[in-house]
Amino acid sequence: MLETLTKGFRNARLKLQGRVELSEENISDALREVRVSLLEADVELGVVKAFLNRVKERSVGEVVAVKSKRGPKGMQLSPGDHFIKICNDELVALMGPVDASLDLDGRPAIIMMVGLQGSGKTTTAGKLARQLLKDGQKPMLVAADIYRPAAVDQLTTLGRKLGVPVFSIKGMDPVQLCELAVTQARNVGRDVVIFDTAGRLAIDNALMDELVNIKDKTRPGNILFVCDAMIGQDAVRTAAEFDKRLDFTGFILTKLDGDARGGAALSIKEVTGKPIKFLGMGEGLDKLEEFRPEGLASRILGFGDVVGLVKDFEEHIDQETAEKDAAKMLRGDFTFDDFLKQLETIQKMGSLKELFERLPFFSDMKSMIPDEALDDRELVRVKAMIHSMTFEERNRPDVLNDSRIRRIARGSGHTAKDVEDVFQRFLMAREMMKNLGASGLFGNLKQAAAMRRGAGAGFPGMMPGMGGMMPGMLPDNEAARPSLSPDEKKARRAKSKAARQARKKSRKKR
């Protein structure tokens, strides 16, 4: 996702390396890189021209104060940095201002989902219902797409998963169906009604007339155009046609987790004047995000989206538990059970690639990380190895020896070398965390907790996994694997054995 755009802005920054002033001459080279990437990403031509003109107007003639790296703060600001800052500001302005609010004042409030067939309306209706449930609302879904039988079945299945009622009457005219649904919702105490309306493969008069009639009869406070971000400029043209007839209130962009190049996200607000309210980032019902233009702009520029990532962590992780786990790890009490919890948390968050794309350093490191390192199947492999361990082995990793490793390998369907690699990476991560704790860098737990509540510091419960033993890179990434000779492995095991014996003697003395 967004790789074309990110590459263009990165190349523009490189063009400005070594410059002290942003002149019209050197800024032209940088803007050329940006222009190419925007057009390749299917951004509408008029939007591209307006964006470049604004960036050029703000950039030309800017003299950037360069601070020496030897200064007290050890920082250096370059013209490239300043140029990217201007680009960031203009990208945020292009896609904003943010407005993810919905009009829920009606009794019931009505949300009408519109868009072409295949854009993800039905799935998005389910995601929106889940979001409303979390916010304390009582939604009802309405299967108003009677022309595609699978749509009614799909919506019914989603409603069953969520515990949300689905209103559907086979063969009834969609306009009458929506009217009855509003009356039914009012009678049974549902405070939000979501219409999943019909779509077509292309705009036609019959489709538009039906949608206009539904709007006239039910007067929805929210008309959301569900837009497939993968169809580029066609999405913008389609949105403009729908807006002429329906005057919708906002957009939901779907499939931004796929091969979307980002053009629709940059063009659609500028062309229609209507805000993007939500982003669909996956098939799961929890994969609906409130749109944050600064977050998407940051990702486009290759700086990730730490704020959005931390918000996701907070949904899946209890803060108090995370702080206790962090204190335990910093004492060196890091077990395979702890690591298993990390893996399960990562899987709840989404794919490894999606998570790493939101980290600030990922765009610079991407070329050094093989694709298989971010394969989610690696998480499954490592979990299989841990599940093949006994209770003692998971909670006292130092007891592992060659015979136990061979048994774990047989039980998990992997080789002894795979298990050995996981074990060695685990030992390195545990040692690293113990050293951090001993150094006092994270000795003050309150300070660590404050960092955690800041800009994603520590990534609760995941620091060892992210820093010391990135799970997706365990068995197959030769670059990340420590190369230990048999003698070194033997010495490490001897050290672990001596440590166990010392602990036993200490317990006996007590």
C-alpha cells in the first residue's frame, strides 16, 4: 500500500541533499519526483497540479538554518527535511479537515450506505454496526440489496456474529423495505438504522432513481459513499456522479490494505469537497479506522503512523497488565509463555506487514527485510514450537537441551535447527531486556509507563518481540540469525546450566 507515493517523496528528499537553500532550480528536480509518483498513484491531474503549486510557492526561497551534529542536541535540519515538512502540511490540508462524526440525532438515526457493486458496502455496514455497538448505540442492519441474494445472506451472517438484528423481507421493493425498517426500529427500540443498499457494476438511471427514492422517503442524516480505493481515478469520477444525485455526507475508503496506490485518498476530498470519515483496512469486522489525514500523510511520507498503532494496541492490551509484564521482562524473567502472549497479541493486531508499515523506521529498512520475514505463517510456526513444549520448558527455558529440542521439533513438525534458532533468539532477547533493566534505563517503572502512554513508547508487551526477536524473522532470515559455532552453543548451555544450579543452591539455603 502507498509504496508508489512513498518512493516519490523519498526520492525528492534525496534530490535536496547537500543544499542549503530551496531555490527554484533545485526544487524543480524534487517536485518532478513527486509529480511522477502522484500520477503513477492515480491522483487526479488537477489535484496534482494544485498540490505541486502550493508546495512550490511555500518552498522556493526558504533558507534553512542548519544545526551542526556536534551541537548540544546533536540534530541537523536539512532543506530536504524542510521540504518534506511542507509536503506533509499540504497533504494534511489536501485530505482534511478531519470529520469522522455521524449525525445520530434522529429517532432512529439513519445511515445510508451507497456505492458500486463490489466496493465493500455490506462488509462495511457490519464494521460500522460493530463500531456503533462499542459506542453504546443499538444499531439495526437493513438488507436493502434485494438484487444480489448473497448480499442478504452475508448481512444476516454479519448480524448474527455481532448480535445485531437484520431487517429483511424477501421480494419487497427496497424503498418500501427501508420505510418499514425505520418503523420497526422505532418500535423495538433500535436507535440507529443502517441501510445496505444495492450497487451496480456501473452507474445507471435505475440504480440512482431507487437510491434517490429511498433518500426522499426516509430522509437519512448520513449518506456514506463506500469507495473502493483500488480503482484509482475512476473512484473519484464515480463519487462525483453519486454526489450530484444524492449529496452524500462523506466517504468510507475500503481496501486500503491491499494494492491501493492511494490516489483516491488524495483526490476525493479535493474534487468533491466531502470528507473521508473512515478507512477500511482489512476484512475483519474490527478493521475500520476513523480517518486521520495526518496519519495517512505520515505513512505516505514514509514515517509510519505510531499514533494509530498505539490506538490499536490500547484496544487489545490492558495497560496495567502490560506494565507488570514490562517490569517482569526487565528483571530478566522472560519465558516462552510471555513470548506466546506477544505472538497472540500481534496476530490480533493484523498482519506483520501491516503493522510494520506503520512503524517510523520501516520504509528505510524495507529493502533489507526479505518478504518471507514478514510472512504471517512464521508466527504460526513459532507458536507450534512453543505449544510443543512442556509446561516446565515454557516457564523455565533454561532446561532445554538437545534431546528436548529434538522432541519439540518432532512434535511441531519442524527441524531441530528451526527450534534451536528460536531458542537462541529467545536467549538473546531475554539477555537484552535484562541488561536494559540493570542499566537503569528503564529502571523507573513509572517513567516506562509514561513513555508507553506517549508516542507508542515500548509498544506494550511487545518490546522484546519487536526489538530482540522479531518473530517473523526467526527461522529463515539468515541476516537476522546469530551464527553460533557448536562450541559457542555448548558454552552457552553450560552457562545456563551453571545459573540453574546456582539458583537451586540459593533456594536450599533459604
